[in-house]
Amino acid sequence: MPMLQLILLALIQGITEFLPISSSGHLILLPNLTGMADQGLAIDVAVHLGTLAAVILYFWADVRTGLRGLADLGRGRRDTPGARLALGLGIATIPVVIAGMVLKLTGIDAQLRSVVVIGWTMLGFGILLWWADQKGAAIKTEADWTLGEAFKMGLWQTVALFPGTSRSGICITGGRFMGYTRHDAAKLSMLMSIPTILASGVLLAADVAGQANAQVAIDGLIGAVFAFGAALAALALMMRLLQSVSFTPYVIYRVLLGAGLLLWVYT
């Protein structure tokens, strides 16, 4: 793969993965709008692993708490903060894993990779994010997260299997409708991405193994490094801005992009 395309792909993935503007949508649009060759599944997995490393590093204190919680669950304890976090993240991941497997086995996932789908989901779920952000209360923090709410946010997360929806965006939307503050809705969404990306990597491992060779491995490593740096910077900036800025700038971007795509497709 040309180095320029690889770096561009990694930067797009890194910047858009945790912003509520859909990384999958942008990755699909790149070859569609530029004429570049599709990057392939192996590179997709590599850049996602780069963003996974970024979110783990940024939220390392919470990740460490969750890992300790797994040990607590193994000893039959569910009353510690770590155990509740680990159990909540596990429950939130179940719906998207099941739905993702169904879409993959039926071949529907490939049919959804179109500019029309991305245009409508970018526009529609952008407006929904704005509505949730404006109307949702801000009375809950991550400490209030219950297992029932974890499952509900997991159901919201399944909608992100439609390209253009944005996994982070739809989880934040669900969190804001449930009354979580902007910062904590975003934080829960980011923590939910960790087991989700891991599960996705496991499901795709067999497909990627068939493409493995030295050049793909080198390209994947380069892509992962650039995606890691871009994701870490974008994540840090968004979480800092949420102290004083709403999600409206992201909504405006989504609406303009979605409307532009639909105008381009239908005319």
C-alpha cells in the first residue's frame, strides 16, 4: 500500500474513532470518494488495534480497576467497584457481539457499506445526538452505572453496526438520554470500546490470518502507530473540551457531511 494512503488511513481512523462522527463511515468513504484502492481487512484491524492501545493508555486507571474486578469476579465477589465495572462492560458487549456475528454470517454487513447508508446514518443519528444532548438531564456519573443501564447502552451500541452511525456517538446518545453528564457518557462509551474492539478483532482473526505476509505486517504496524498517536490526541482533546463545549460542533459536521453525501448520491 502507498505510504501516503496508509498514513492518511491511520490518521482518519485515529481521529474519528472516539469522536462521535463515525470512523467506519470515513474509512468506507475514503476509497469511494478518492478512487483509492480499498485498504483491506488486515489494515482495518491494525489501525483499530492502534486506537485500542490509545484508549487503554488514556483510561489506564479505569482499565486497571476493571482488570482487578475480573479477579474479584473469579473469586465470587461482585460488590467491588472493579467487579461492577468489569461486569458492566461485559454485559454491554454481549448485544453487539451477537448482532455483529449475525450480520457477518448473513452477509448483510457487506451490503451496508454504501455511501447512501452512510449519508442517512450520518445525518439522522447526528440529529439524534443533538436531541439527546439538549434534552437529556445531567444528573448521573459513571458511579451510578447499573447493570441494567449497561445492557441498554449495549443495545444502543449495536446500532453502530450500520456504517456512519458512530459507535461512540450512539453510546453517548444513549447515555445522555439516561441522564449521564456529557463527560461521563463519553467516558463510559470509551470504556465500552475496549471489549468491543477486542471482540471484533477475535471475530476477524481468521480472515486476517489468510492475508498475512511480511509487507502486510509492516504496513499494519505503521498504520497502528499513526492511528495510536492520532487517537490519543483526539481523545484527550475531546475529553478536555467536554468540560465546556457541547456535542453541537460534531452534530453540525455530521449534518453537513450527511446532507452533502445524500445530495451527491441522489443528483
